[in-house]
Amino acid sequence: MVEITVKKFYEDKKKKFLLNLVAGVEGLSRKIKRSVVQRPSFILAGYTEDFAEKRLQIMGTTEISYLSSLSPQKARKAVESLFHFPIPALIISKGMSPPDFMVNLAEEKKVPLFVSTLSTEELFTQTTLYLDSVFAPKISIHGTMMDVYGVGILYIGRAGIGKSECALDLVERGHRLVADDVVMLTRRAGQVLIAKGAPNAGHFLEIRGVGIVDIERLFGIRAIRIQKRVELEVHLELWENTDEHERIGLDDNYTTCLGVEIPKITIPISPGKNITAISEAIAMNHMLKVYGYHPAKEFMAKMQERMRRQQITEGYLESDFE
């Protein structure tokens, strides 16, 4: 199960979230086990049923104002009921100063207490985005990821099949490299698959017989991308006369990765075949489908219409003796 410590969260986002650790430094080893962030309004009001204690807690103006409206004894009891649960940490937004009793309780219970100058809404949104990224399902695969005409194409196939060479040719034609050899895939927003390179791997290509090529240095910053959505998977395999391959493309094939279904195209490799030009055609054809035009289906519809008209014409000519 994925989890991170509060210390890791603090170190990663201290500057961006403008976080200031007020109390509970001894509790920085607590674990954040959920990507969802919560405001503890109900528990402060006394409703403790079904409290999501594993979530990061954020207090805004509403919660602080409510505590201020209570007597000191009731306010302290409300915060005690919150800190009774093993929450990862508590963040107060808008730079509001926490009451002294809250600081003392946080220190006593070893609950990390932070203050951020961000607005409650912005803090909530940014924290959720960060935790979604941390907790998103991930996998690494052997392949090459390219941005071709704005379409994210993931090339897979056995080692030495020509994925890197195809990527180099595409870069020379103005397309962009995302990752080579090791591609990190992350499922985001339910059914979106994002690809990027391995951490600190850079944008290098391994060309057999040549060695390592630095795409960013050779072609400039416009030749690379940090990440890209995977929209197509292109499987490169050696041509075998006994294999059957798609000829018309009437039926779309799909593959599934991390629960996300993406279109899959298998390209047989043979000497002299221009995989770069085929890749560009694949990308443009995909965009036509996105905009509602399916070339194979349009071709079949026109063929059927032509056959129908030919049958009508032949039937007419059979009775024409002039």
C-alpha cells in the first residue's frame, strides 16, 4: 500500500504551499495513507462517527471562527476530540494563528500542526493534486514514448527491434521524445495514462552501433517533452509470412495497462519499411477518429454504395436493347 510520511510531504511542498511548522515536530514520522484531503468540521461539532482519520486535515476560516465562538473549555474539548484520532497532520490556511491551546495539544499529542498563507481553496486543491500524484498507480515498462503531431504514441517490442531508431528519425522530422528504454506509466484522473522517463534519466537514446545520444543537446529543447498522455500503443514485431496482420483497420484493437484501455496497432517490421512515415500516418489517422471520421468505415460505406449503384445500373442495362 502506498503511503508517505508527513515529513516527506513537508519537505516536498514547504515552499510551494508556504508551510510553517508550528508544533508537533515529533510527529513528522506519521503516515499519510489517503490521497483525499478533509476538513474536520463535523468532528469539531461533536459528530465522530465514520471519521476518516487517515486523511490530511485542513482548517479554514469556518473552523477557526467556530472554535472562537465556543467557550475556552468547549473549544479545547473539540480539538481534543480531533487529536484523539491518529490523524497525519493538521494545516491551518490563510496564515491564521492557531489558538494557544491547539498548539499545546498538538505538541502534547505529537500531531504536526502547520500554518499556510495560501487560501483554503487553493491549499485544498494543491494538496489534493500533490497527493493524487503520489498515490496514483504506477508501473515501468520497456519501450519508447513519443509525441507525434500532439498524439502520445508508446512504442513497444523486443530489444533491438528499432524503437530508438524510429524515435530518432521522428525527432529529426520535428516530433518530440518523452522517454526511451524505461517508460514510467501513471494512471491519473481515472482513465488517463501519463508517460514520463525514469527519474534523472534525461532524454537520451541508445542507438545500437553508435551509443548514447543526447536528444536535448543535439536538437534543442523543442525536441523533448517531460511527460505526455498515452493515446496509442504501437507494437513493433518482425514480419512473418505466416502471421495475419490488419489490412483494412475496420475493427479497432485495444490493450489495457493499469486498468486503462488504449488503442493498439501492430506493425510488422521488414527491411525498407518506413516506420517513421507510418507513425505519422497513425497519429493523423487517430486524430481523424477523435474528430469522428473513421477512414476504414468510410471506405467500406463507399464501397457498399458503389456496389449497390453498380447492381442497379446492371439491372437497368439488362433490359436495354437499344
